[in-house]
Amino acid sequence: MFRLGIGKHMISIDVDGFLIARKWAWLSQIFYYGALGCVKCTTIALYHRLASQPKHKTALNWIGGGRSPSAASTS
């Protein structure tokens, strides 16, 4: 029922199963961090959309975009 080490003891897993499980763990980390970055970008975009004053937009551009405050105020 369970493959690749899910629900098994480490001692009962053979070397091939362990390597396959490590590959899946590595692949899932790549997708996790990619999705986490997308969530952070959309949160900053929402805050930018909701900002009402120019100084709020300048602060959000500086925090979210990595730009300097002087460059953010010109956009």
C-alpha cells in the first residue's frame, strides 16, 4: 500500500527505496519554495493595490520590489 518509505521504519527500507524517497523529497521542496514565493508576491501585489496614499505605495515598492525609495516614488 505505501511505497517509497512512507509509513515504514528506516531499517526496513532498502537502498533503492531510500534514494527514490530522497529524490521525491527534493522535488517537493522545489515546488514548495516556488509556491511560497508566488504567495508572497501576490500578497505584496494585493497590498500595493489596496494602498491609498503615495507614501504607502512607496514603502510597498521598496519592501516588495527591492527598489530604492527614490526610484519607487518616480513610478
